[in-house]
Amino acid sequence: MFSKRWLFLSLALAGALLLAACGPSEVGGYAGELPTYISQAPQTVQTAYHFAIEHPDMLTHQPCYCGCGAMGHTSNLHCFIQSVAENGTITFDNHASGCGICVDIALDVKRLSEEGLSQLEIRHYIDATYGSFGPSTDTPMPEA
């Protein structure tokens, strides 16, 4: 009798955990389901996408140097997020999921902002570090 009860409780717990894991992700107020190219990506890629979701303002004034300006991107943010609808629905861009430069820039912005650097100081760092990689997006400078 005890073993049947234990088996039932174990299966119920496993089922509850499985359902919780399959539910929508809640990241920075975003409760929609993330595309599989994000949720199944390496941790660095997931971290960069989550940073873009949570802090779009931090990436708006930071350029990308992978050449994605030719695709219409105007900042590093557009490597991750195409648009946000009025109701908050995010249309993701899969470009960054396969581009190490985009991810590295976003992670550098995250790290430098956590270290307390201003947007302008971060921009100078990004320009100096990635400027030799290729043409930048046409990204306005942040205010001082």
C-alpha cells in the first residue's frame, strides 16, 4: 500500500514539474513563449536575448558591427527584437541567435552597465572594441 502511494505521489510531482517547465517564460515582464531558437540556444545567447527583453533602452544606443545594417538594423537591439506592439507583444529577430558579434556586444553592454558605466562610456567601449569587425549600424550616440 505504501509503495503505491509513494509511486502516485512521485508521478504527480513529476507531472507538475513537467507542466511548469513547459509553461511560458516570464522574463522582464514578458510572459509570452520564447521561440525555440532562443529557449534551446546556448546560455550566452539566452542571456543576451533576456537582456534585450529586459533592457531594450540599453541596446538602442549601441551599434552592431556584424554588417546587419544592410538588413535594416539600426542598433544592437534590432539584432534581437524586430518590434514591440502596443499590447506588448514582442516580435523577435532570430539574427542574433546565430551571430556571435551581436551576442558579444549585448553581453558587453550588460556587463559594463552593471559596472556602472554610462551609456556614452559604453558606446565608446563598443566602438573601440568592435569597430574593426565591419560597418556599424546607423545608431545615434547616447546623450552625455
